Amino acid sequence: MTNRLLVSAHRLGTLAVVGWLAVAPASGQAPAVSNAKNTTSASTWTPPRTADGQPDLGGIWANNAATPLERPKELADRPFLTDEEVADMTARAARLFGENAGDAAFGDSVYQAVLADLQAFKSRSITGDYSTVWMVPREFENRTSLILDPSDGRVPALTPDAQTRQAAAAAARLRPPSGPEDLSLQVRCITYGVPRVGGLAAGYNSYYQISQAPGYVVIAMEMIHDARIIALDGRPHLPQSVRLWHGDSRGRWEGNTLVVDTTNFSPKSNFMGASDKLHMVERFTRVAPDVLEYEITLSDPTTWTRPWTSMIRLKQTQDAVYEYACHEGNESLGGILRGARADERAADEAAKK
């Protein structure tokens, strides 16, 4: 049994104040790792229905998968691991990230550290480390990437236009920010965006709460308490002149699968460097009482050379979704800007000498 704790932490000089969703191991409890085998959609299982007869997707769903977004190069020809290999990975993780084992790892770094069979994990944080007591349980499975298509399990190559855009963005990040608008949406506590894949998408405030009503589905994300209200009544998308942080979503049912089509992303949304031409199609299918398969297909001809698809297996949980108090205590934002001005003054003084 675990306890989910909500704490606040400052990433001084780099991130705004964020809420840490943590699992504190009780004395003698199993380490924060587990083994999850592949789940396949079973045509013999029928999901429960809502009062208006739609498949019931309601509840709280957790993404604590250890599977990385992209297949590691060391496993380039291995879309799946054997059960024995998964058991070995789980044992390595228990040694590396068990109770009081040392530094915490987040995102895909958990899988990479276990794959490398490190003797100890040392985070690259420049602001102080968190111990493994703050890690949520991560689930290992046979798949070696969340990406299903392309078959190599890697994000497709960038277009020349995207390479130019991303190089310019990288250069801009090296300059001291002149104001809040020069900082990321995450640092400014605006949104972590949709979809949440890669990076801190798993094991870090990675819960979703789905609510249903006749004609609508609401997907609330624990991170920065983002909520998407999705109409199912067949209405058209908003005019192209209307642009939103999370795009404009329209849903429909295809059998037991909820299909959500999203366009009209803001040019400032910046999912993995994508432009406002981003088009996202999500498919939510409940394949077992406690498993929701969440498939995401992304296309943007100005960013990637072809569309690509990933799939996350969300697990139902009885845990609560906690408040993510980010902007209310975003003291780091002022510190970042004051630090930038101090750097500028120091550079001016050095230039005068």
C-alpha cells in the first residue's frame, strides 16, 4: 500500500514552483517498480455502459509506465523484450531505485538507467537532488517503445523547416529572458500541453480524470489542472482563425472506442516543436476493467516527414487527483528574471573593462 503525497518544490533558476506527486514507501514495502505484461484488446470483454448507453471510460487513470517514448538505440531491432528480460529489468530497477537507494529519476531516464544496468543513478539536476522516496511506482512491460508507428519506434525525422525553427528556438533559450514571454509555458504555469508524451509525462503528476455526460466527455489532467471539454454532437471545428492552447477537440464513438480529433492549435502551443498545423487524433479504448489504451496519432507536414503514432496503457486507480498549485506560488519566475538582469549587468561591466 502506498501513500500519495502532494508537496511543493522549487527548481531554483530553472523551473517555476511545481507540485510533486510522490509515493512514499512504507517500511518494508516493495520498491517503486513493478512488472506489467502486454495487454491486448480482448473482443470477449465488454466495457460497462453509462446511463446514456456509451462505453464507460469514467474514473481516474494513471500513467506510470516505464516504457520510453522512443525505442533506445541499444534495442533498435527489438520491439519487444521477453518475459525473462522484463523480469531482469524489474530486478535491476528494484536494486537501482528501491527504498533509500539514492537519487530519484523521472521520465524516460528511469528506463535508460535500468537498461544501462547502472550501479547507481546520479541525477543531472543543478539545484539539488530528490531521493527515490519521491518516485512513483513505474511499470515495466515487454514493449520497448510507446511509439507503434513508424516500426522503428522512433519519432520521424524533422523537415528542413522544423530544423530551422528548432535551431532558432534553441539559440533563443541561451539568451537571458527579457520578460515572462521568453520563458516556457511550463515555467509560466500556463500548461504542459497536449498530448502528454515523453519527458515527464509518466510518473510525474501523470493522472487523468475522465468524466462523461450526454454529448460530452471531459478529460482533466493533474498537471497544472488542465481540462479539455470535448463535444460529441458532431459540431464542426472552430474557424481556423480561432487558436487554442490545447487545440479544438471534437469527439465521436467508433464502437467501444472514443475518437477525438483535434485541430486549431495555437502557434504558441509548441508540442515537441510542432507548428500550428499540428493535427492530433486520439483513440481511447477500455480493454479491461482497469486498463485504458490511449493511442495518439500526430501529423504536421511542416514538422515531421510523416505522421506517427504512440500508445500508452493507462491503469485505473482509486487514488485521488490532487491540486497542482503552480501559478499560485510561482516565485521562481521573478527569480529567473532578476537573475537575467544581473547577468546582463555583469556582462555590461565586463565589457567596460
